Amino acid sequence: MGRALRDYAVGDWAATMTGGREGAFTITSDGRWSETVLGLSGRWKLDSSGLTVISDGLDSEDLVDKPYLVPDVPSQASAALSKSYTTVGGWGSDHDGDVIVRTERGTVILTFPRKGSGGMDDHVVRLTKMPQPTQEAP
């Protein structure tokens, strides 16, 4: 059996986005996430309904707690990281609700197609897991 997606996702990830923006994402086992590119944070959960991602602290009351749901996410990392998904809900409006997930030499690549956007390039996020510090025995 492959590694569980939940276990694989937890940790610190270096991020490079379309346009060369760089930062980091942190995903914790207690259902929190944060990122340094836009300074956002929130909550996440993975269960039988799929992956739910909520962004906290957005400026507009219209946008607060509008979760993204990605239905039918496999629980195994190998299956979940090579698939196309349709997102439901959420506060972003610059893509059409699709995300394509794949891996390439240890990097997770998320592509958000911008169909019918007058020639705008797809938004791409490249995530590389940062090594976790090891604790030495006393």
C-alpha cells in the first residue's frame, strides 16, 4: 500500500509560482496551513467527501470562510498526485475551477488552467518538500 496523502502533505514546502514568485507553504497535521507568498493561512481537511481548504482572515466579508472543495481525492498519495480535479466553491475567480496535479522528480506541480481568458497563461504552482530536521538521540 502506498503512502497516505495526508502524511505526505504534512510539512514545509518551497513554492515557485507563475511569474517567478517564490515562498513557502506549511501544512500541519492538526488541519492548519499557511503560505508566505500572499500571507494567507487557513484550515484543511481530507475525508471521504474530498479535500476541503478554507482561507482565514480575508479582507472582504464576502470572501471569508468560502471553502474550496476538491471532491473524490484518493487517500493514497500516488493516486492523488496524478489526476485532474474540478474544484467547487472557494473565493478565487481567476481560473475555471479545474486543477491538474502531477509530480516530476519529487516536485508536485499544480496547474490551474485559465480557459477563455484572452490568452493568459495557466497559473502553475511548483511545490518541493523541504527536508524535515532530524532529532538526534540524547
